[in-house]
Amino acid sequence: MKTSALILMLASYITVTAVTIYFFIMVLKTPHKPEEGEEHIPEVKSFDVT
Amino acid sequence: MTKHNESWGSRVGLVLAMAGNAVGLGNFLRFPVQAIQNGGGSFIIPYLVCFLLMGLPLLFVEWSMGRFGGRFGHHSTPFILDSMSKQRFWKYIGVFGIFTNLAVAAYYCYLESWTLAYIYHSVVGTFSPMDQTQVSSFFDNYTDITTSTTGIPYEAVIFWLLCLFLNTYILSRGLSGGVEKVAKIGMPLLILFGIILAIKAVTLKAGSEGAINDGTVGLDYLWTPDLKSIWNPTVWLAAAGQIFFTLSVGMGSIQCYASYLRSRDDIALNAMSAGWMNEFVEVVLGGSIVISITVGYFGIEGMTNLVSQVGGLGLGFRTLPYLFQQWGPILAVVAGIFWFGLLFFAGITSSLAMGTPFMGFLRDEFGMSREKAAWSFGLFILILGAPAVFFFKQGVFDEFDYWAGTVSLVVFALFEIILFAWVFGMEKGWAEITSGADIKVPRIFKFIIKFITPLLLGAVFIGSLPGIWDKLTADTNGAVIFGRFLLLGVWTGIAVMVYIAYRKRVKEGRFTS
């Protein structure tokens, strides 16, 4: 392959692949946002009052 | 307002379904041909610039319009658009967002059924004793529905009905139970098949398996920059057009999928991820398979002749099945399954997306159950698709593709960007895009969406006007004219349904926003 073609091809392939993987990993890693009313309510410790 | 409990099962499922909606047969068959016809390696520069200036902004706009409309219980574009403006005519512009999906699905399901048929023929070895001319004429015989290639009468019609049934059944299972499951299986398999075929194509060796060139010769031709063409406006128009069609923007299906998001869900990262996944499939996989294999066997001149004679679709269905036979009987079957399998997954993930806006409209406005709405879609496509199947040779298929798959997309996208940036207002629009965002969206996109994207879309629209004029003034046959009026009738019919739905809303005291 000609050097100019190889450089352009590799630059395009690497950029597109890297950005695709980066955003997809972000999608996988970002924690789920609870919907309103679905928020986690911490458990209240009960005390023995007897 | 009719509420239904449809929602996405997982974020990954949504992103894969959105990417599947965008990834279609054009990623593998249209992109490489466009690149070759527009300066080879130089095409990629305007192509990626248009992706940043038009593709990504339109994705942001359509995702946020969908989520915004979904908040009011709208799952199709007529009332999504209506909820964004006080002017009542916008709901009739939104008709395009249902019309395009129905009209494209009408011929696209037929195209999808070819891939199923070709998988079958690859497995049973139909192509193995054939020479290049015979494989090419096999396609003509197949699409001439009266000629049977398997002994089954009306084979093409049977595969088409099978494909329609499959689409309808999956849609009747709902978003998380049907569409999302197909995307989760189909997209990884598509990428896997694509990577394997791309490696095989690029590593072809001259003198081995009948090849006359290394696979890299095709890549060299495709990627060598012709720097003169980068200043040619036609190349920029072609690049903008390719970005536009590859991302499935201007259809109304993205808004529909996004309308099932919750109000706090992210759209910026999701849109980025789905958009870039489409680019990976198109540039890396689509750019490596067809041209490398075709140049490997026919040389550059042979490949360019084939492209001008049969186009990208011809390369995929008339040429590759013959070239796979050069790899030996087992590899030929495997390559056939992988190639037509990936085209099938690319097709079905798109056609499923085309079904959801019409279903959403029927469910929202007429209270239909999911199953009834899905079967109504199937029946509609059966009726509307029949002329494209039975009058394929007369050009009805191409006519549908031109008006619904090309012109309608540009018109709708131009209207929706004006609505979003200038009527709804960029401040509110920007707040919608960034609300709940899991990434920081660069503020430059605010300027791009308001000024650059409408200008680029306007240029694409103006650039397509001479073609529209030529199409309207050219001599044509009765079947094509019938197809044209049928499409007009479909658009009008949907507009009437929107009017009835609107009157129903007014009567019942339901508001659109």
C-alpha cells in the first residue's frame, strides 16, 4: 500500500475504533440513575427500647 | 392520554437497538461505493467532518425530541412535534416520521428477505457449480418472482412473507421482549461476522484461491487520497448524504425509540455511543470487505466497471456469492452465511425500528394493544410492499427508495432542525440535550445545531432538487406512476389519521403538551 493511503486508513480505523470502544465502555460503566420514587432509602436501624 | 407500559429493559439494549437502527445494508454496500466514486481516501475527511457537523447534532436533536415527547406520552413524531410548538401544523410535518418508516419498510423487508434466501442458497450449495454470469443472473431470476430457483413456486414471495412474519412477531413481543433481544444477539454477531470477513478479505493473497491481487490492493485504491477532490462541492454533498442516510436520521424512528426513555435518562452519551458504533461498522468493516474481495479477483478496472454496472447492491448479491466459491466448498458456505447473515442482522434491526413509530401512534391515539398494533403494521406493509415485490422489474422498488428513502428523509430532517433550534428554541433545546447527560456535551454543538446543521441540511436539500426535477419529468411506466400515487395516498391517509386523532384528543379534553 502507498504510505499516504496506509496512514489515512490506519488513522481513520484507529480513531473510529478507539472512540467507539471508549463510549461503549462508558455506557457499560455508568451507574443506573434511579427514577423519581425509585431512590434508595437507607435502612433505619431499629433500636431495642424494651 | 393513553398510557402504555412499554420501556427499555437495559441501557446496553437501548444503545444496541439504536445502533442496529442506524446500521443497515448501506453500511456495507453504499459506503464503499460512495467513497470510491468521490475521491477514495479524500472522501473520509468530508465524511467525518459531516458526521461531526450534521450527524451527531441531528442525533442529539432527535434523541432529545423523543425523550421530550415521551414525557407527554407521545411515541410518534406527529404529536412529539406538536408538543414542541403552539403552531398546530407541526403535527402534519410529523406525518413524515410515520410515512417514511412505513414506505421504507415496504421495500426494505423485501430486500431483507433476499438475505434470508441467499443464506439458504449458500447453505444448500446453489452457487457452487455456477460461474460468474450464472450467479449474476440468479439474482435476476430470483427477483423475477415467477421464476423459481429452488423448485418452490414464488420463492421470493415466500421468503418475503417469512421475513414480514418474523418482523411482525418480534414487534408484537415489545421493546424489551422483542426488539432489544434481537439487537443484543444481532449486533454482536454482525460485528463478529464482519471482523472475520474483513480479516479474510484484507489477507487475500495474489495467486492463492484464484485471486489476482492481494486484498490490500483494494484498500490501497479505496484509501489513496485524491486531494483535488476534497475541494469539490459534489464530494461534500455526497459525504453529507452518506452521513445522513447511514445514521437513519430524518426518519422518525430515533424519536420513537427515545420516547421510551425516562425523563432523567441520559441521551448525550447514548447518542454518541450508538452513532460511533454505526461509524465503526461502516468505516472499518464496511470499508474493508466488498472492495478488497472484488479487487482481489477482478482488479481495479474490473471492480470499477462492476460498480458502474450493478452498484453496491449488485456487488453484494451478484458478485460476492461467486467469489466466495473460490475459497473452497466449506469456506464458501461459511462466508455465505457470515456475509448474508450480517446483512440480515443489519436489515432486521433497522426494519424493526421502522415498525415502532406506527405502532406507537396506533397505541397512543387509538388505544390498540401491542399485539394488534404490530399485526396492523405487518398487514400494512404486506399491502404497501406488494407493488415493490410484484413490480420490482418495473422500478417500483427504486421509486419507493427514492421518494421515501431519500427525499422524505431530507425534507423531514430540515423541518425538525428548524423546529428544534428556531421554534422550540435553542436555549430550551440545549437544556433538553444536556439534561441527565452522563458526559459533558461541548458547547460548540449549541452553535452547530443552531446555524451549521440547518445550513448543511439546506445544502443537501437544494443539491437534491435537480434530481427531483429530473425524476418528475422523466418518461416512466405505469407501475412507477402507480407507486408514486400510492405513496402520496399513504402520506395523505396518515395525515387524515393524525387529524382524527387530534379531534379525538380535543373532544376528550386531552392535551398534546
